Amino acid sequence: RPLGLLLVLLLLMAQYSVLNNPGNPWLFALAVFVGYWAIAFNTFALQTMLTFSVLSIAIFSNWYMPAATLLSLALFLALHPSYGWSYIKHTFLFSKAYSADLAAIFILVRRYSIWRDFVWDFWKQFATNPLKKSLSYIYENSAIIVIFLNPFFLIGTIGFLFSETTGAPPLLAYSGMIITLALVVFIATSFRKTRFYGEPERYVEMASVFGNISGIYYTYIWFGLAPVMAILAYCFVAVMIQIFISKMLAGHLEGNISQYDKVIQVINDNFEQGAVRFAANNEEITKYVMTEDWNFVRYWSFGNPLAGFNVSETFYKYPFIRMPVFEEIIARYGVNVCVIDENLEGDFLSKNPEKKDRIHELYRHDNLAVYTIEKSGSED
């Protein structure tokens, strides 16, 4: 994600140089080259490039951005034809599956609507949940993130849209164009039907440098230096608070991580490298242990079924896989080691009494259990 942010920033700066030096083909080639690397390293960068390109034509009649993006994509596909087309195909299938199935169990179940929050769900949180949990819910709202963590972005957008820009520095006009594109995409992706296209605030994040350029300029022009310094101080404090919150959340996760490390140790102590066929009913556990030299069964592509089940059939609530589906995964793919997060499903052995002679508990800590599974005669 940080690399994607950096590459999109470099791409947008390269395109700014092209706009100000339209007769220089080397600058355009540089924009295409940077765009190629952005596509190669970050799917969200590709989404941003494509979306900004379409809107830059529709709103500003700007063809440089879509031309550079399409040539970057063509270069990527030419240099990596097999992987490139597969990447594009599965990105499309993922978006389709996410919009149809996964969004409902992954993001919409937690937050019904970004905008309904302000008239109903924020107040409901305070009425029904502890203060800390309510504040956490509010803190994660996309609009709140933009308003309170990107104040210059809003000021810059207002300045560009409602102030006279004739004679303004070229970089200011370009910054205004970029943040307008980001704001339009933010609004367009903030509704229930469109939130599958990525967190809306991430598009604002892609344009944050240009938001700061524009916001600082207009704040200084309208109010002077003191408010600029005050907002910068506020942003510094906000960043420090975010670092504190991140460290606090990391502290909460340390208990889980130590359990996962213990799971890895136990499995490696009992199996030779390469002999493990692993599955877990919690996708987050699987992702964590994938640094090991094991064979894994997991939902690699949400656009394709797993063991014959689509996304909505597979997950009870992401990242938890329904037990009937998980049992089919074990049988179909010859899993010989599994980890069960029993917070939702209960004891694995008690649900499979007829298999107790083949399923053996290897390790348990609280509701996390590791089982070895022997093949049945019918599976040989």
C-alpha cells in the first residue's frame, strides 16, 4: 500500500510535467514507465489510475492521463502476457464477487451506510455500546477520516471549485483537478452499492499531497499564515494520536500472534517441511502462517468457487468459514493438519464423533485448536 501511494504520486507528478511540457516525449515516456510500476505493484493503484482517467476526460477533457494509463497497461501486458492477462481477469472476477457476495459479509455487515451513520448509527452506537467501542466505530467512518484527518483536502477542494483560478500557479490548477477527481470518486464509492470498489477515503489518500498543496495555498490566501500553522500543528497531533492508536491495537493483536507462532512451532515439530497440507476455518490464521513451506488450502480468488462453494456459501462471517464447507475442504483436498478457531463453531471433535479415530488434537489454547487428520480408506 505505501509503495502504491508513492508510485501513484510519482505518476501524477510526471503527468503534471507532461502537461507543462507537452512537446517533451521523454516526460510522457517517464509517466508511462512509472504507471507500469504502479500497476505491477498495487491493484488499488490500477483502480485509481483507471477511475481518475475516465473522470479526467469527462470533467476536464484531459487526455494525457488516460493516454498514459492505457499505455502503461499495454506495456504491462506486453512484458507479462501470461501473468498480466490473468491478473486483469482475476481482478475483474474479484470485484464482481466482492460486489455480489463478499461486501455483504465483509464490510456492509459492520457498517450499513457511511451516510446513515450521521443520522442514526453514531447515536445508536453510543446508546448500545461502551464509549470506547462507539468512538472506534466513528473513527473508522470514511467521511470522518477525510474531514478530520485531511482538513487541507477539503479546504483545497472548496478553494478550487469556488475561487477564481485564472492566473494561479500551474501546480495549483493541477492540484485542484486531482483533488476534484478524488472527491468525485470518494462520493461515488461511498454508497452501499459501490463500496465494493474500495474504501472511499483511499482515493482521497492517493491525492493527499495535492490536497495539501491546494489547501495550504487557499488557507494562506484567505486567512493568513497563523491558521496554516495551526492546521499543520493539528495534523501533527492527529498523526501522533494515530500512531498511539496503532500501537494500542498492535498490543491487542500480540496475544493472537503469539498463539499463531505457537501453532507454527507445533506443526513444524510434528511434520517434515513440505508434508503439511494445511487449512484453517479462519482466513486470517491461514494468511499469517503462509510464510511456512507448507501446502495451503484457502480462498485464493474470490471470483472462483472453493470446493464447489462460492463466497457467500463459504463464509459465515468473514474471515470464518462455515463448518460444513470446511469439512468438504478437508475431504476434497486431503488436508492433514487443520486449525480450528472455535469461537463461533464450538469443539471440532464433538461435531465429528464418527471421525474421532482419524482426528487427533495436537495443540489447544483457549478456543484455538490444531488437529491432525488421517486419511480414511476411501480417500487412499
